[in-house]
Amino acid sequence: MTLRLFDTDTRTMREFIPLVPGRASVYLCGATVQGQPHIGHVRSGVAFDVLRRWLLAHDYDVRFIRNVTDIDDKILNKAAEAGRPWWEWAATHERAFDSAYETLGVLAPSAEPRATGHITQMVTLMERLIERGHAYAADGDVYFDVVSWPEYGELSGHKLDDVHQGETPTRGKRDPRDFTLWKGAKPGEPSWPSPWGPGRPGWHLECSAMAEFYLGAEFDIHCGGMDLIFPHHENEIAQSKAAGDGFARYWLHNGWVTMGGEKMSKSLGNVLSVPNVLTRVRPVELRFYLGSAHYRSMLEYSDKALDDAVASYQRIEAFVRRVHDRVGAVPVGKWTDAFAAALDDDLAIPKALAEIHHVVHEGNRAMEAGALDTAAELAGQVRAMLGILGVDPFDEHWYTPADNSAALDALDVLVRTELDRRASARADKNWAEADAARDRLIAAGIEVTDTPQGPEWSLGAASGKAN
């Protein structure tokens, strides 16, 4: 395995060489559980789940941490607006995110730490920073001294003079560019004890403390959305390295899901919740859509784009199921060299999908020629490749035995009638009518494959013989 990843920090493609041979340590910035998840929220989970599966497939011991931000100004404000306790609000939406990840087949993390469960580690980190001269306390707050860290801006490329943290101005800050590590308690807000008085952590502090606790002072890969590069990840690097940690060796960032060219967000009012989208498509199809673009590219949402992805997946799925119907169980095989080369090239999913479609095409040709052993071998390759992408239709997470045999039988009668009409037209050399019959089936979402044993049809997960 020669995996190359685009490292945001160096802005170069770098070969992945783990800190510890045979082990991969990965930290993914998870959700701030302020509301229901939309498809933009879960894209990072899907994208980096593929990375994790690819590492696991090469026998890496993957230690994968995805945090939960369960205390934050947004959580407090929204809970107050709803008249609910902040902890209930956070827990409710944490469960919604967990449900979305599980529904889309995202592997559970090795651990999913909450910010509120690691206050002790955060206090220790702040003490180290103050001792080293990189942080200071003022009026019950604690701030990171940005000017004290000469490398500040290395990840984002921001010049120090242009830095704006986006925080509410406070009297205790020595410099408006400094960022908050600890917020002194305000009346009515939750707080925890600290050497500087009761308060709660700033957003950036939690990830540095939890990454070190679970993965060590230095670890392999830090992942997250590109919107986190500044200020969140920039501040993580500064506080961790200023405290003496090596921190992350590779930085990976996924693109947004956009609508009309704008990032999908609640503030724009263009939210598509995961449950709502799942009223239109199956979970496996939504996962396929979210994972179909390169992880670093923007994914522009439209109903047509979603429908096109669904149709693409159903063509792949239909081939595997047709082979299963003809030859029986299709064991998972081995991915192709072209597929492996695509994933090793910074997880180039579009190239990987092109290879899957190529193998499906060859498999359909083999079926048409009656070469069922070849078709079965190719179907096994397809299952292996789909498994890495998390969308193998026969994976136990997605597969359910058909429980609609009566409906399929009725549909088979209707399709067979149309195919009989097509066969009669072909016998009469009435090619226009034969083509029209096939076009009507295609328009209905039914794919017809001519084989030596007669025509076969398929419709998404449904399939049947028409001879």
C-alpha cells in the first residue's frame, strides 16, 4: 500500500507513513450538537469512513476518534430559545447525529468523547500553556497569546495582521487576535471548577485535549471540514504545539455540500435533513451520493444530481443481484489494481467509481455471452470495491431478503408482456416497434439484458427472469 494524501498543512501530496508501523491514528472533528443533522453535516463522516475502511483493508490497527462538542454558545442559545435544559438539548441532537451516521453505514468510532467529559485534561493543557508563556488568565477567562507563537497561520496561510477570531470582544484580552481557552462563568450558565474560577471551555481547546488523551501527543491524521481550517484547526495546532506536543502529522479537509454555490447551513435556510432526504432515496443510495465526489471537492446538491447518483448505484447493484440470481451466492473477491491505484491517489473516488462501472460493463458482457463463471468473478470484484466505499448491497447492514415476491411476480407478468411484444416485433423485423418497446421499459426504470438464455430485466433491488 502506497497511500498518498493531500496534506493541507504543507499543501502537497505526501506518502502516508504512520508514526507507529501497522497502526493508524485518526482524529475527526465531529458535530456541535445544536440541531438536527443535514446531509452537509454527515459528509465528513462518510468521506473519512472510506479512508478508515481502506486502512483497515490493509490490516492497519486503526484508532479512530470522533468527538462531540456538547457545550457551546450555540447549544446554550438554542436550548434557551426552546425552553429546554442545555444538557437535554445536546443529548437529543447527539443521538440524532449517531442515528444518521449509523443509518448511512458509517463505522462507529473507536471512541466518541464529549467535551464536557474532559475538563480535567483541558485544565492541564491550559496550565502547561501558561507555564510556557503562551497563555494568560484575565478576569476569570484564559486566552492564548497568538503573538507568542511565531508559526501561527501555518495551516491556513493567514497573516497575523489579518487575523480575526470572530469572538465577542472582552476586557481581559491583551490583543484582539488572541483566542479564548476558558470562559469565566456567567449567571445562569453551566460551569466547571478551574484554578481561574468556574467556567467552561472554549471551542478550540477541547479537540487538542481529547486528541492528546486518546491518541497521544503526536498522532497520524487529523480530519475535518474545510470550513474548520481557520480558526478552529489553526488554533488547535498553535495551542498543542505551543504546549510541546507534535500533534497531527497529516491534515485532511473535505469540501462542503453546497446549494446554489453556497455552503449548506442552517443560517442560509437551505438545509436538507438526513431524515427528509431518506424519504426520497434509500440510505445506501444517499451514502453513495455523498461519497461519489472527491472528498476535497465541493458537492453541489440538486434533486437531479441525487437522482443521477441513485441511478448510477442501481446499475451497479442490479448487476451484482443478477449474477446472484443466476449463480447463487457471490463471495467477496479482490478489488482491481486500477481501483487500488485510485484510492491510493488521495482517495480519488471518481476514478474508483469509473473502474467499478468498467468491471460492471465487462460483467454484463460476460452474462450476455453465457460466461457465468467470469461474470461471478467480476461480481465478486465489484462487491469488494463497493465494500471499501461502504455500499456493498449484500453487506449485512444493507441487505434484507426480498419480502415483495408477490409484487415482483405481478411486475414480471407486465414486463414479460412488453418483452413478448418486443420479441414479436423483432421476428417481424419491425425494428422501430422493437426499439419502442425497449424504450418504454427503460423509461419505467427497467433495464433489459439480452442473454443466450433469453432477456432478463432488473429494477433497482428487484430483478427477474423474463424468459
